[in-house]
Amino acid sequence: MRQSCGQKCLVDARGQRRMGRLIQADRRATLTEITTRYNRGMQQSICEATTRTTLRRMGYNSRRPHQVPLLKKRLQFAQAHQNWTVEDWKNVSVETFRW
């Protein structure tokens, strides 16, 4: 049986540690940004596909941040009405709170 077939991986253990530090420094970095930062100090550059493969091998998956749509408005409302009394709330109609 052949021991090694296919191309050798361009990112060794030391490169993986370096890539891990790049990711920890900026968790919101895109694949393109990570690849360019990694290639900045290396003699042999890698492509984005190699970066993607390496990151998956390291246990990282692609994620998109989810949006919380009304969180800012709810916070503003809560801060504006923080000191209202029960009497103030009795004078409120439903039409007042149409967003």
C-alpha cells in the first residue's frame, strides 16, 4: 500500500497555530482577510481553498452573525420610559406603540 498519495498539505502544524492566532485576533474576519494576513509573512502563499480546508480540519466552520431586529428600539423605549409610574401607564393608548 502507498503511504502518501496526493499533494502534501501546504499548512503544517506551525502554520495551523499561526492561523489559529489570526482567527482569535479577529473572529469576524472573512476567508479572504485570513488568507491575505496569513500570506503576508510567509514565503509560500496559499489560496482561499487551502485556507478553508485548513480551517475545517482545525474544527472551525463558517458562521454568519444573526441579527436581532428590534433590540435597539426596545432598549431606547425602555430607557425613555424607565421612570414612569402606574398613573403614566394608565394614560397610554394602543395606537401610541405602533412601530
